[in-house]
Amino acid sequence: MKILDTDRLTLRQVSLEDAEFIFRLLNEPSWLQYIGDKNVRNLNDAETYIRNVLMKMYSQHGFGLFLVEHKTDQTAIGLCGLIKRKELEDVDLGFAFLSKYWGKGYAMEAALAIVDYGRRVHNLSTVVAITLPNNYRSLNLLKKLGFKFKQTIHLGSGSEKLELYSMTL
């Protein structure tokens, strides 16, 4: 299901037919380094992740991480969306793109559209984002979007130190 369009991109719900892309994205070195290993080792694992994580978000909250694809040829390039984590009071902006699509403004374009979508469709007044302190590409994007550093946090027991950023809509 299509959620929204930007000038160059379409954002839509992930389906089981996207398993190959999800497998590739979740095994990108940057995903493993900055987001974490989700134990997606094959296409069956990718389908399970889609069903148990991505589709579950849509049914529970009415939003989640959406597939980002080129409008012209429907090539999947990343994920961008809203996540409701039990550890955070506010909804979290999440994004990840295949590295070959970095530096082209796609993450900024998708994130701006998602933040606006959260405000318009889900009546959000605040959106947060979390990142590792050494994820400089994400930090730079969050600052360009207008997010402000709020505090250092830990999600879950024994997790790494994360930086929490916030934006009022």
C-alpha cells in the first residue's frame, strides 16, 4: 500500500515480495554496525522479519518503516518511517538506505516527507530519533532536518550508549 510520494520517491508498506531487498539491506555493513544484527541470514528469515516486525508495526500503530523506492522505476533503495518503541515516550524517526544510494539526498527527501506525514496523518507534535554517537551520516541528517540533541540514553539492559534527538512539529 502506497503511503506517500515525493518528487523522486514513493514510500509504501513493505510486503513479503520485498524479502530479497530486506535481506540485502539488513546485511549491509552500515546496518550491522549502526542498527544491529537482526539475524536475517536468508530469504525465509527476511520474510519472517517482514511479517513479525514491519507488518506488525503497521497493524499495531498504523505506521512503521516504509519501503523507499525510486518513483521512475520502483527500485527499492531504503526504509524510512516512524517507530513506536516501548522505551521511548515519543515516536521515533527511523531510516536506512543501501550505501550505493547515499549522498544523493534520498534520506533527506524521505525523512522530510515522513515527519510531515506523522504530523498530518497521526497528529504527532514531537518526533524523536536515536543514533550511535559515531554514526556521523545520521547525525548530520538529523541536524539538517532540525532535530536537537536531548540526552544520552540506553535502550534495554546492557545496550550501547545512544544519543536521543527531538523535533517539535
